[in-house]
Amino acid sequence: MRKPVDMTSRWRHSDVMTMPAHLRSVSAAAVGSDAVIAARDLRRSFRKRKGWLRSGEVVEAVRGISFAVPRGTIFGMLGPNGAGKTTTIKMLSTLLIPTSGTARVAGFDVVRQELAVRQQLGVLFGGDKGLYNQLSARENLRYFGRLYGMPDAAIRDRSEALLERVGLTDRAEERVESYSRGMKQRLHIAKTLLHDPAVVILDEPTIGLDPAAAIEVRALIADLVPDHTVLLTTHDMHEADVLCRDIAIVDRGLIVASGTPTDLKAAAHVDRQVVVTIASQTPEAAHKLAAQMESLPSVTHAVWEPGGDDVCTLRCSDTSATLDNALALLREAAVAVRTIDVREPTLEDAFLAATGREFEESESEGAA
């Protein structure tokens, strides 16, 4: 069995500074006036509670965030628990007043034009709250439609369309208490879209879902654009990668990196690897093949691990070219290939490059 390749030696806290400056932060100048969601130097502080009283200690949950979300796109905020993601969206959705800075949603100021902002928004917070378990799906939508001030005919037509869209038409008359977690989350999305908001804010919409349910919810989110503009907060790297056009990595109340998923991964300075498992070779043949592999264009280093099957790990700058050249070499040498594994940079690598610490470690720290 192949021994795992030790990757830990690649990472240093100083790697943060190797990320290009335009990916480390978003300047206020970069916040476009035509953006559907725009935040400029947004901050939120609060005093810690001690029993019934507030202590003198001030906590900065959000410490100066600036970003812009173009119309008809999905913008992701990626970060650990306590990074400041939920605090940010509470300010954008008028549930918290910023300590300083400004934010606009669909052109309206979140402090001075609070009602107008709310009329443009559909907000889904992670967790189980927000539905009435003793009511059916259709009754829930009717209730919330009336809260939105929608006419009954509009509520009826919109509810039927959304129930079909989220795949709940056949279960629409059942009480929500009988629903699975995934079904409830799909109903949450229907409720969020009921009044057809221009802007949709989703706070960790797949948290706690099993893989199959998470896939269903992600498909619904992807279908929201370009008709809606979406701000998605998540700590799920894969979710952000597959859904978002642009991503901001948030840590300790700051945006520490931003860009497209491709840009962020490219800036992580991670060794790309092609790992090829082949039939066991004699020491002489292995030595010759290792030397030939290391001389391939784009290969920076080759490590040969003998065993029941031999494993050659190629660190390289271009995985596609390296894979093609390595397979051609092995075919010419009549060597049987068992398995192939290609290692490209991931968003988790980008997170580590931006913050200088492991994602799992950061999640264990206090909430913001």
C-alpha cells in the first residue's frame, strides 16, 4: 500500500504574503456604484455580556469589509464559524445597524432606506427555524405571503409554481413536521423566493444536510441566476467552488482574499502533482524510470516509492502535460499502469494561503 505523501512541509505562515495583493483584499475603490450589493468599509462592534450586564470589552465582529456583487451572479463568502459572515449579512438585511461604513442593496442604503431594502430582499438563515411545523407547506407559504402583503391570488399562483420548482408539490398538504431536513430546506428556499425578491441572501443553506439533500439544494441555488442576485455564505469549500462566480475569504472580521475560484486556487502556490501507480519494477528499472520522469518538461521533482506496486509522485507546473508525457513514457517502456491521481490546488489550499492556518483549526475558535 502506498504511503501517504506528506504535504505539511509546503505550508508556512509567510505564504500569506505570496498571494497577489489584488487577491488579498477588496479596496473601497473596487466597490462599483452599479453593483446590486455593495459594502464599503463595513464594521460592527459590540460589548461582551457578563451575566445581565455588558462588560467593557469590545469585540470587533466585522472590521472593515468592502465588496461588490454584480447583477445576476452568485457571490460567496467563505470562512470558518466566527469569521463574521453572518454578522455581515445581518447588516445587509437591516437586522443589525453597522457601527460604521456603508452598504447598499439594489441601490438603497441599509440604514437610511431600511424598508426599501427589505422589499428587495429574500433571506434564508441556516438552521431549522423559520417554518411552522404544524402547518403544511402550502399553508406556510400562504401565511408568509400575507405577511409580505401579497394578494391571495398572487400567493396561490406563486406558491404552486415554487412548490413545483422545489419538488414539493406531491407533499404540499402534509405537515412540515413530517418533512426531512432536506425537504424543509427546499421549503425555506420557496419561502425566500415567494415575493420574487431581486436579491437573495442565503446563510449556510446546506448546513446539516446529508450529501444527497445538499446536492438538491445546490441545484436550486444555481438555478436562481441570472434572474436573482445571490449572496451565499458558507464554510463548505466545495459548495463555494461549484456555485460562485466570485468568492471572498473572510477571517477574523476581514476579507483576506477575493477573486474567482480559479484565481484564488492559482494564487495558493500549491505543488501540482500527478501520482501514478504502476506494476512493481526491479531496482534498476525503477531508477531508470524515475530519472526519465524527473526529466520530463514541467516536472520539478519525482519521488519513487517501491512496494507491491510502485508509486511515482511527480510535482509539476502543468498536470495535463505531465500526465500525457508520463503515460507516453510508460507505454513506451511497456509498464502496466494501475491507478492515476491528479492533484490540483483547492479552495482549502487558497484558504490556508490567505489565512496562514488550517481551516479545521480556525473553525474551533470563538464565534464573531
